[in-house]
Amino acid sequence: MPAFDLVLRGGTCVLPWGEEATDVGVRAGRIAAIGDLRTADAAETIDCTGLHILPGLIDAHVHLRDPGDPAVETLETGTRAALLGGLTAVFDMPNTAPSITDRERLDWKRGYLDGRAWVDVGLYVGASKKNIPELAALELQPNVCAVKVFAGSSTGDLLVEDDASLEAVMRSGRRRICYHSEDEYRLQERKPLFHSGMPHRNHMVWRDVDCALIGTQRLMTLARRTGRPAHILHVSTAEELELLRDYRDVSTVEVLLNHLTQTDEAYDRLGGYAVMNPPIRDERHLRAAWAAIADGTVDVVGSDHAPHSRAAKERPWPDGAAGLTGVQTIVPLMLDHVSAGRLSLSRLVDLMCAGPARVYGATGKGRLAAGYDADFTLVDMKRERTIEESWIVSPCGWTPFAGHRCTGWPVMAILRGAVAMREDEVIGSPRGTGVRFAEARG
């Protein structure tokens, strides 16, 4: 019997302690050895010469819209898009139709992964004012990555905007809670200032810096009062990033690829295809986001993949849908940022693998190390390629990054020791499963 099921040979591995030209041996779906394996016997060997071997990258913030509208996205198409884009796991948000807010819907969603998920999936549970007493038990269910709270800007019953309810959520359970942080009261107060048909750049005027900052200030006060750890999603302002540096005892930070890549010029160029919540802002905030990447303030980078139909995006502002696609394009774009010298490959791995694993408590994920899941993203940092909408597999069919030329591209993804994507080809059948989390049962 061969010593290994698979050996990745001759690549540059991005290890927790730095980049190293070495081999990786896989046995029974896990990393079994890292070192010189040139003479090792293996059932399969992959020549990785010229490639960087990263631990399987994670997008911890996606909306796969399932259950919902299959004409926009499904679990199958969204995870296929993730795989083609070089990801091996995603964490799926609960604001579906219906929302994932109780044990019955959560059990259904977990079972729904089988035979449909092309990558591994973590599941958020949504908080509402009605399910607060159940949250402590729901967050411990298998494959649950976190409770998600919409403290502003939500539809349906997933809005928890007042301090009393937010504090009650924080006192129901113990795991880190994820927040959409915009102040709902300021949003509603300012809404009458705008009318249908105004220029799209008014989106960042309506949902201004104070809207985001006030929301985050309130959450930090409550988090410290209750001792409940918080993960602030899609932080979009320089002011919030400065604030959050003083709350590292109770907070972690996510920044989106969009807020590292796009500025307000996108409204003039893309119209409704630049509208998201919180909004794309001016270059001052983009510079602050990169400074926060450089100094370690940011723990996670995600896409907030939130597809909508073209018709919904092309309605006049503010009547159009807010949300942009991103699960298939985040890895190429982040690799392009690496090529441009804005961050290192090691920092990219920290933000899209080790960071999500640490923040959410994912087990077996997050690093190239013996005993961990044999999930790998193989990238060619010399590959130049333009993002084209013909490549996008989400049924909505569009990306705000069409025409962007990237240097650096994911060429292979391996899921638990089996090649799942190679050179734009999805291989085999869906074999994704629920991500395991340390504090969740099962």
C-alpha cells in the first residue's frame, strides 16, 4: 500500500511560519506530512512546479440565496462558483426565503448540502426578536459558524435594531456574534432626504460614515458590557477601523474585497452594479482599509457575495437591489493585490484561511499543518487573465469586476485530498460537507 494517497511535489508552500519550497503528503483526506517526499510512494502525485500551494481558502461571508430564487443563485451554483474561483469553503448567510432562524430550517439546510455543495459550507443562524431565547442552543448545532445579527438594513424579520434587544441577543449564548452594523434609526431618519432617480452615488451619502460609526459604537458598548465577543462584518469606514483598535478584547474585524478595490468612481461607471450595503466609499476609506490590513486590525477579508437579477440592479436608485456578486472573483482579485505589492501571500492566507478559522472556531481548517484537512488552493502568480462575465456561473450572470485584468490566478482546488477543480474544470460530483466548529456539537 502506498505511503500516501496524494503528494503535492515541487511547489512553494505558504506555511504558518513562512513560504517554503517543500512537498505535502496526504492520507485519508488529511495532511500527513510536510517535507522532502521525493522518494515517497504515493497513489497520485501532482507536479506543482511554479505554483504556490495555499491552504484551502475560505470566503466567510456569502449569500447563496437558497432557499430563494434559483434564477439568481442556488447552493449548487454558488458553491460551484466558489470552487472555480479557488475556494474550498464558504460560510452561508441566513437571510434566505424563508430565513434560517429555527432548528427545523437549520436541520433542513444541513441536509440540503448533501450532493449539492461543491465546497464545504458553514451555516449562519439568523437572530430575530422572536428567537432570542433559542439562540444559545441554535449556535451549538452542528456546522453553525455563528449567529448573524442585522442591526440595520434588513428585510423580513431579521432586524434587531434597539439596544435592549441587541443586549438580549448578546446574553443568549457565548460564541462570537457577527453583525451588520449600520444604525437603523439614522438610516430611516435620512431616507426622506432622497428620492427615486437620484444619482447612484447618493447611496454613500444616505448611508454615510456616521450611520456606520454610530452602529459600531453602540455594538462595542454593549459587547463590552456583556462580555460577548463580536465580529463586525464589512467594516467600511476609516472611523470604525480606528475605533475598533480600542476594542480588540471583544471584537474582530472583517473588510470586504470591494472596500479594498473600488471607490466612489464606481457609481458613475457601474450605476446600480456598484450599490451595496454598507456602500462603496471614497478613496480615504480605501486607504484606511489597506492600512488596517497592514497593521493587523483586519482579521478576515470576505466577498459578501449577494447576487440579484439584472432587472433588480437596473431599477432607478434607491429602488434597486443592494448587493454585489463576488464569490467567484475574490481570489483572483486578492492575488492581483498581492502582485501589486499591497499585501503578501502569507497575509492573504491569514485573512482568507487562518483568520476565518480563528474567528469562527473552524476545526481542521486554516493552515498547512499535519493533521489538518487536505484542502489546498494552488495558484499561479505569473498567470495573467481578465475576468469575463462568460466565466461567471451564478445564474444572475454578472460581476462588477468584468474587464479587470488580474496577475495571479487559482489553477487548482483540492478538497480533502481529492482534486475538485483544475484549470476551469470542475471535477467529479459535489462532495462538500458541513464545516466543523469547535464549540458546535457534531
